[in-house]
Amino acid sequence: MPHYLSDEELKRTAPAEVASFRAPVPTQIVSNGEFNPIPQTHEQQRVEARIKELAKELGRRHGMSRRRFLASSAGMAAAFLALNEVFGRVFDVSPAEAAQPGVADARTGALAGQFIVDAQTHFVRDDFKQEGLLGLAQYAKQHWNPALAGENTLARFKFENYVKEIFVDSDTKVAILSGAPFDDPTWDLLTNDQIAAARAAINRIAGSRRLLAHAVFTPKKPGWLAEVDRAIATLKPDSWKGYTIGDPLFPSKQGSYWWLDDEKLVYPFYEKIVRAGITTVCIHKGILPADYEKSWPGVWEYATVKDLGKAAKDWPQVNFVIYHAALRPFLEKPDAALAEFEQTGRVKWATDLAEIRSKFGVSNVYAEIGTAFANSAVANPRFAAAVLGTLIRGLGADHVVWGTDSLWYGSPQWQIEALRRLEIPEDMQKKYGFAPLGPADGVGKSAIFGGNSARLYGIHVKAALGGITTDKIAAIKAEYLAAGGMRSNARYGYVYRPGA
């Protein structure tokens, strides 16, 4: 997991894996290394305190230690009860799920077979060795957790832990493995060849189509179209991943940013992928700091969707999947963005994305919710409801795609549960014309979780589930659970260090 935090900035952080409370849902913002994490909010402190109270009280009733209770289905329910107490009733959860043994397990079992496609996942290559990240683990062992193991390796961010967190510790059935471009290639998480190799390895081991693969394309970089040709001929990616902002961690000094509607530069790429029949293009948008106009001068506009409408209209054969729903705020309290929404009815850049369908008369634009949902679902679930309501109202529930940006945030099961339980408050539905999200396995959420990606990637859901439920990974998961295996509730990255 690369980062661009300075030594001074790192001193104000602590490793999330050991410094944050291992609640079923995160109780503070976790940075993936792109920007400084903000301090735990008052509301998050209240949620964390209440989860601890419930774990102590209810764990005894279930005959469990606090740790085991927090890793259980009942513990997950308790976390959403705590969120409702602090933020108002936004999540569908009953006290019985947390308090009565067997109730939460029954619900979990009923939903375990749900078809979920995670459209954005990550791990790092075996030879990814950045001293900043290793230093954090070594510091944690010395100052925070002497029992911490593996402080000299990045194993927690690599292949084996990825398989466990994504496929064993969550209900995810299929995942798309992604990468990212950097001006300095030593920061690359995975090469296109490594992404394709991981797909082949996991699918061979599983005996089913569990993993799909991106190929990252990089307009302006020397030989980039030749790399597209090579990927089509030899790697055969399931879709493409691009960053119009260029380097996603730092304003590019090499000018590697570009526009989707650049006819001279990018349209030849569309011609190639249409001929090849690989026509899903996933684009990172949004996710910039609050001072973006100052800190990303001359670059920040490339993270907006101002270039999307024309490109989508000119290329109806191409499906444009916009990652993070183009949401501008990143690693900030959602409170300010929620206040702006309640005043204006708009969510910065996400509303622009939602309006493209009607403004340009196109049906080939999709919103993937990624970090936009992860950083708001438990920090301020009312704002998460506003974002989802805006996207569905504009694009339709059939054009919103599930993704989690894991494994930076640990197992994505907490995000899955957040969407399963989230409902748009009635006052929002009435004021903004939002439709209710409906039940966890209803038509709308089922489309978001997996149906929409299945359509994009040519997956026959019933056939896929038939193979997945009997494959090797399913057997490993069953054995793991039978042996008492527990979700770790770990997050990976950086959290604000109290007193910094």
C-alpha cells in the first residue's frame, strides 16, 4: 500500500491494524496512505464506546469473550444498533439480533448465498518493498503491540491475506482485481501481468471464475497503446482501469493527466477495445482533499466528470464505470458535505455524475461506490444514504455498482452489512424524491451487489453460483468456519494518533 505521507506526517499517525479498536465496523477514518487521516469524531467515539458496552453486556449472554462476540453475527448487529443510537434509525437491525443467540446467525445464513461482485479490490505485489510502510509495522511492534508478528514483511497486504479477507471472511463471491498507475513505477501495486497471473491462480485453485482482472491503461505514457494491444492479445483483461488524474497520490509533475473525451489521444483506445470486445472501462474520479484547488492546482479538474458526457455519447459501445461515484470529499468528516447537500440538494461531483444520463441521453454510464461508501457508511450513514439516493435517482439502481476498495479496509463484510441494512430516511425520500433502497435481498440491492456487474462482465448468475458454492474456496471457508475461524475485524493503513 503506497503512501505519500512525509516523515513528519507519519508521526501523527498510527498503524490501523493495531491502533484502532477492532469493532465489526470501523469507528474512525482509516487512510490508505494518500492523505492524513482525521481524528476520531465525537460521534465515532460515542459509537465505539457503545459497541464496547454492548460487547461486554451481550457477550456474556452468548457465552463468548468480547473478542469472539465482536467477530460474530450478533456482534455485527450490535455495531449497527450502536450506529442507530448515535445517528438515528438508518440501519435495519433489531435488538434481538444482538441479544438472542441464534437470531443473527439465522439472518446471516439466509443471506450468505447472495451473489456479490466486488468491483474494486487490491493487494500488492510480492516485491513491493517501501520502507515507510514497513517502518510503521516495526514502530507498532516497538511502541504499540510487542506481540505483533511479521513486522518485517508486507504479507498482510499480499495475496494469501487477500484471499482470506475477500473470499473467506466475507460473502463476496466474485472480485475484480485492480491496479493503479504512478509517475514513479516503483510504487505500482501490481503490473498488468501480475493481475492476470493472480486471476489465473485463484480461478485454477478455486475451480471456478472467482477473480476477474483489470488492465491499467495510461494515456500519455510512452508506448501505452502498444501495451493495450499486448494486453488484448496476451492478457485478455475482463475490463480496463484508468486514472484521468494521472498519478492518484500526488499532483503529477510529468503531466500524466488526460481527458476521457480527448479525440486525438484517447479515442484510438476506444476503437481498439471495441474491436476486441472488451468494452468496460473503469475510471477513477473524485476523492480529492478539501483544499484541492490549492493543493492540486491545474490538475484537480481532471478528477471531475466534465469529460464523461461527450465520451459516453460518442462511444455508446463502451460502458464507463466511474469509481468512487466521483465523490469529491476524501478522509473528511461527511458532516460538511451533508450540510451542503441539505442546503443545495447536491453532492459535489457525484450529483454531476448522476445527471449525465439525462443531460446527454446516454445509458452507458455507471457509478461504482467504492471509498465513497466506505468512508461515509459508518462515519455518517445519513450522508451515505444521500449519495446512494442521488445516484439511483439519476442513473437508476441498474447502473450503480458495488465495490469496496478492499483490502485496505480489511474484510469487506462490514461494508456488505452496511448496504444490506441501510435505508434512506423517510424525510429524505419525501424531500428529494429518493426511492427506498428496500430489503437486503430485494431487487434494488441485489442489482447493486451483483446483478449489474454480472451484466457488464457476462456472468450468468445461477450458473456462476452453482460453481462457486461447490468450489475449493467454498470448501476452505466451510472448514475454516467449522474450526471456529473468526473475522479479524482488522483494518490496514493509517489512523490519527491521539495527542499528535
